[in-house]
Amino acid sequence: MTDAEKILEAALAHVVFDGWSEATYQAALKDTDVDAATGKALFPRGALDMAIAFHKQGDAEMKDRLTRENLLSMRFRDRVAAGVRYRIEAADAHKEAVRRGTTLFSLPQYAPEGAKLVWGTADTIWDTLGDTSEDYNWYTKRATLSAVYSATVLYWLGDNSSDQSPTWEFLDRRIENVMQFEQFKSQVKGNPIASKFLAGPEWFLSRIRKPVKMPDPDLPGRWNPTPPNSDA
């Protein structure tokens, strides 16, 4: 186990009480006997970078499970739903850490980081499922799934049932809503009258291409002397 993994694991025991805060960061360093210089090198922004690392760790677990599971017999919509479910189940043992992370990333100064993480989760699901879209659909797929994932996480945080079946039913309804929208788009495109009105926008959208992906250096964020809100 690397020093970063040790620190993050130790932090989870403190997040329940102190949130993703400077107190949690310092306690994790103390518990693991990692010196301050190494901790700052691994997590330059302290608790904020630990919260980001925790989220990305869940993404990695979800991706690994999606890769291992045999989903070929499923409808594609069910594969997407499975991705969201696997991602939530990856954090099931640390629900309070997710709750505290949601609080942290709802703060105005950290909202962009939170949005980036949610988008990254949706992107990972689509990439792992073999999405080959190159045009504007690349963006719409990730935007709609980001909304589905965010809403499902919030529902899950309030779900106190033993088997979390209400959460999975909620997820299925959100996925169904997305599929109904996609069917509506197809019907509009197939309508000879509506298609004429959409000719201009379609031409413009067809020129939009997905971004060129750069290799993830897996480096920590920038240093910020101001720690996250200690109450988060």
C-alpha cells in the first residue's frame, strides 16, 4: 500500500466526525506516521485533494467491476444503470464520507472540482462500456448521465432501507426518462417537417467533435494555503 493509500484509508475514520477538513488531514498523517512534507507532496491542498482521491478511487473500483462483469446479455440501458449502481456500491461502506464530500463540493469555491469529478465518473462509465461517439453526442451522453448519477447519489444518501431497493428503482426511472428523451429525438429526426427546421442546428452540431483526451498524469492538485471549510 502506498503512502497516499495509507493516508486516505486513515482519513476515512476521521471524516465521519470532522468531514474533509484540515483536522482530518492532520489526523491521517499522525495515524500513518507520514511526515508533513510527504503529505503535502501527495495532497498539496490537504483535505480537498484527499476528497478528490477518494472519489477517483471509487471510479477505479467501478471501472474494474464493469470490466470484470459479463454484461453482454443486458440491454445497453441496463449496462449504463449497472455502471451507476456499481459506482455507488463502491462507496457503500463509506456513505458518510460521500455525504461529507457532497457538502464540501457544494461550497462555491469547490463546486467546479465537484462538477469535474461527476463528469469524470460519467465519462468513465461511457468509455468502459465502449462508447464510440465522436460528435456532440459525446457531450450529451455524459451530461445526461452526470445528471442521473448526481440525482441518484443524493437519493441514495437519504435511503435508509436495508437493501437500498428504493435507490435502484429511482435509478431505473431516471434511466428510463433518458431513454424516452432519446426516442423523442429519433422521432423528431424522422419527421420530414421537423427535420427541415432542424437542418441548420443539425449541421452546426455535426461540426462539434469530442475533445482530444490527454493522458492522466495522476498528479495531485495545486497547493492552496487555505484549507477547506472545517465544518464540511
